[in-house]
Amino acid sequence: MLPLALVLRGWHIGQQNLWLDELYSLDVARRPLTGIARCAAADVHPPLFYILLKIWMNLFGDSAAAVRSLSVVASLAALVSVFRLIAPRYSGPVALATTLLMAVSAHQIFFAQEARMYPLVMALVLVALRGYAMWRESGVERGLAVYLWAALAAMYCHYFAVLAVLAVNAHFVLTAFGPTRAATRRQTRRWFIAQGVMALLYAPWVEVIVAQMQRGQTWRKPLTLADAGWQVVGYFQETTLGYAVYLDHIRDWFTRLIVEHVNLPGSFFWQPLTFNIVFILFLTALMGIGLWHNLKLARADIRAALPVLFLVLPLLLASGLSLRKGSMEMARYLIFTTPAFWFFTAVGLYQIRAAGWRLALIGLCVGTLFWQGTRIHYGTTARDSDLRPALEFIRRESRPGERVVIDPDAMDVCLAYYAPRYGLEGMTYPAQMTPTGEPVGHNQLERLMREEGVRRAWVILDYRSEKFDAPDVPGFHIVRRVDFPSAYPKVRVIEVLR
């Protein structure tokens, strides 16, 4: 399974552009360790991933393929842990089916080809689960140590790993203090000592977390209960088909089905979106069957509740958090729960007794996951805003002495990375940073207006810019506008003359 997974994750790994979040990761990782800590404190993620990325970049460089390969390694390690978690406790065929579904999943491949912390968090959480399971089942103390260090590392990569730790603690409490009392006093004591050690080792970062929570993220708005429900739907949509289908389209499809069900044309039911929705519902139903089967097993052996808690508890807690803090991409932040989704899907498939039908359905699932998800992912050349065609256009049209600026200023990390690759580094401003490493405001247009001696300039507007739909550069008049891509622009180049 690993060779297949490696090929799928390595295929066209550098085709899509490095996008804003990835390039922010690279920018942070280039700093000294103290600078990484300051940047992480000013942002919303802990520092460990950036430190590991720094080491990786020193070894392999900063090309798209090089920096993303760290996530490939983490994704493959996660597959190994999934198989070793499932095979001895359930069966080899269920473990193989789970890893096969994960191997071809567009969602897994998408994040394996992104220079961010999510596959690493998933791999670390799964290693922690393996350690916990080893310790609970055989009493091997090494398992508890593996759990402690892997879980701690996961929390230093992403805060939502805390939800996985809570799920494991919930499982321990159920097994140790439930009807079966499946833990000795010594095990219980050692467990809570391990949690205390983990808390002490995480304590130095708690002050930073408090400051980050007080600062908040102004762009996130609290969700209604209905929106939180749709957010969970989005989790299943992204986990199954990745970004080949969007939640807004699914929501519009169901709204139209309910409102116009009598007058809908036949073409409504034969469009690709309908097929994708049916497939997502089918996989979710299989997952539900597998989850129900595991719940029945848990009645006889509470240890079987671990994968249930591992999937359900983080989803519930994250949904509750979003009601207060705002929307979140749950399939991204809770990527460590998705192996449980695929495990339950595999268990659901193995409830089909006829081997021929079961194999046919596994083949159908794998083929559809690839054709409707992974194939479309490979066919997508851009990730979020792609500056490459805009900079190629400027390279052809510009002359020495002209200026290239970008708005909003947070996109400066993208311009700083790609401009030298198009010979434009002498036309851009050096980045201005705060002491914590954050870009200073939306200042590049203001710097352009104050700069003397620049007659012609090229203004790159990202779709996040407040000026994107109404560009205005005081002191300059607009000569032309060019959109990239032309159909659904995310980057707009404005040529201006003083």
C-alpha cells in the first residue's frame, strides 16, 4: 500500500503554487529559533512544525516539492500507524481496506501536498494512540512514554490535538472507572502522573495561548446552530472528496431540492454534483454502519469505544467551539480524526457477508474516490491565489526602474518568494516587519504614493484586498487591468502611471 500512497502523494507535488499559508510557514521557518517562537506567539499556531520545517529546508531546500515532501513523509507515517493500530485488534482485511481508502483519498493527498502542519499532527496523534493502546493492552511502560511524548509534540504543532488527548482521557476514564474497572490502581496512578507531566511540559506555552485567545481572530464570526450543522456536513464532504465539490454547492442543491422538488428538471438529478452528493451520503452511511457495529462491540468490551470517542468527541467539541468562536475547516483542523472515518467505512463494508459484493463495493469506492476526487485535484494547477501568471505578465511588460507592489500587505511573503524567480526582486519593496515578525499593515500602496521618481508601477491586488473591486491609487491613473484567471479572478494586476 505504501508504494501506491507514495506515488499518489508525490505525483505533480510541485505543480500547484505555494499559497499564502504555506509561504508564511516558509517565512517563519527561515528565522532563528527565537524568531520562530515570537512569530508563533503572534500567530495562532504553536512553533514545533516551523522548527521541523526549518531543519527540513536546511537539508532539502525551499522549492515547492522540497518543502511539501515533509508532509508526504508524515502522511505515509500516518498510514503505517493506521494499519498497525487496526490489524492486530480487528483484522488484516479491515486494516488493508482502511489504508487503501486513505491512500486514494483526495483529502489526504491534498494535505500531503501542502507545507503545513496538518499531516504531521495526524501522524503524531496516531503514534500517541498506538502507544496508549500498547500500554492499556499489555502494560508495557514504553507505550505510555510513546503516548506522552507524541501527544505533547502534536499539541506543540496544533492546538486542536488537545481534542485527541481529551478523547483518549475519556476512554481511559470509561475503562478504568466504568463497570469493567479495567485498570489497576498502579495503572491509574501512572496515567494521571503522565497527564501531569504533559501539562507541566506544555505550561510554558499556556501564557501565549491566553494572549492569543484574548486577541482573537476578528474575521471569524460565531455560527448559528444550523450553520454549525452544515459545518459538520462540510467535514464529511471534504474528508470524502476533498475540494472536488464545495459545501456551498451542496447546500444550494439541497435547498433547491426542498423548495422546487415538484418542478425540478430531469437534468438536475443527472448532473455530476448529484452523483457526488449520493456518493458522499453512501460513504457516510457505511461509516455510520461501522460506527454502530463498533458501539455494539463496546458493550462487551469498552476498549472498542476508543475509535468512536476519537471521531465523535472532537467533532462535537469543535462544533460547540465554532458556535462561540466562528467557522473553521473541520476536515483540516481535525484531520487526525479522519482515519477513524475511513476505519468505520471499512468496517461497514465488511458487514457485507458476500465476498464478491464486498470486493465490488470496495473497488467502486476506491475508483470513485480517485476519479471524482484525486483526479480533479491533479487537474487543478492553482492553490488559492497564484501569483505566477501575474508575475510572468509583469516580467514581459515591465521595464527597469518600475515598481511592483502588492495588497494586502500580508501577501508580501508570496511576492518575496516568487518575485526573484521572475527576475523582479529589484522592483519590489523589502518587507517591513514588526518585532514579532508580522507584516506592518497594508502599507505598500502608501509607500508607493510617497516614493519619488517612480513614473510607472504594477499593483498586484489579491482577492482579499479591500481595493480588489474598486482599485484606486492616489497620485496615479490606471492604464489597464488584467485578471488571473480571467474567468474567476483571484489576482488582479493594475498598471498605473503617475
